[in-house]
Amino acid sequence: MFWSVTLSLFRGLGVSAELFVLTLLFSLPLGLVIAFGSMSKWTPFRRMAKRFPKLTGLAAFRPISAATDVLVWIIRGTPLMLQLIIIFYGPGMWFNNNIWAFENGRMAACVVAFVINYACYFSVIYRGGIEGVPEGQREAGEVLGMTKSQIFFKVTLMQVIKRIVPPMSNEIITLVKDTSLARIIAIAELVKAGEAYMKSDGITWPLFYTMVYYLLFVGVLTILFNRLEKKLDYFR
């Protein structure tokens, strides 16, 4: 019995790990894009405001920044569980078109929900890290004749990585535990695998046994992040 439970939970861990990896793979770069969008200074109505003095308020309006800020506000202000339910069940209920009706469609919907959610959280961390780099260092790069891309990759980026590792590691560890929400749309992740024994055999210890898997998963990530932080200590 113990070995059968262990193997079943290990398969559930594989599903959780797959969701974890796919979420990070897509949300980390998407979060950076959203961060750049929120910092966008593009003001398309500046010329219009100059021609029409009554519209001076439009001179400072930044549509890209405003749109991304609203998106981040909505995603951060609502539960991930609710977002997951809307993304999976919404298309079929509202448009009579279940876009997830294919093999692994549930996992695809889950990945989409997780990626959007965590990309918005990561974007705030990215933005804080980028804006936290002293302006004087960027100006020093310009004095040395460096281009904007050179300043970003050679001066700003490495310092941003140093600044964002602690909060980013906290979010990534939270992601490990949030993978348990996938059971809401009947994905057989780790917790659902343990819960199945409670429903079928009337035993609860497999559900508590899942804690061992989560602790090991988080423990490995904690060790990796601690090593990464030590490697970035040269910025102190």
C-alpha cells in the first residue's frame, strides 16, 4: 500500500512539476515585457494637446503604461482560483466554443492562467529592480559612450538580477504550492493524487504524505536560490 501511494503521489508530483516549469518558462519573459509596458513613456496625444489647449490633460497620457497597469491591478486583485475557473470554463459558457476541448486541454488552460497571473506579479518585481538602479550609473554609461542597450545589459541588468532574486525566489516558491489549485479543473496534480485515496479508500495519511513532496521540492529550490544569492554578492 505504501509503495502504491508513493508511486501515485510521484506521478502527481510530475504533473505539478510540469505546471511549475511551464509557468516559469513563459511567465518570466512575459513579466519583463509587462514591466517595460508599465514603464512606457509613449504619449501619442502630446501634439494634439498642443493644438487644442483644452486637451492639455492628454499630453501626459501614456496608453501603454495605463493599459498594463490596469491589467496588473486586475490580476493581482483577484484570486488565481477565480482566474483559472474563468479561463477554463468561460469560453464554453459565453461563446459556446470550448477552446480547451483537446488532449491536454486542461493543462493548457491551467498554464495560461498561471502564466498570466505570475507574469503580472513578476512584472512588479522587475519594475522595482530596474527603477532601483541609481540613475547616476546610467548617466555614467552614457558619458563612456555606451548605447542604451549596452547600458541595460552591462550596467543595469546584472544589478537588477541581484535586487530581484530574493522577492523572485519567494514568488517562485509560492508557485510550487499554488500548483495545487490545478485540481479545481480536475488536473491530477500532487494534492489531488493524495485526496483520491481519501475518497476511494477512506484513508487520510496519503494526503498528509504530500507534504513530504512539497517540502523536498521547496527545499531544493531554497538551496539553489541561496547559492545564486551568494554568487551575486560581488555587487555589495
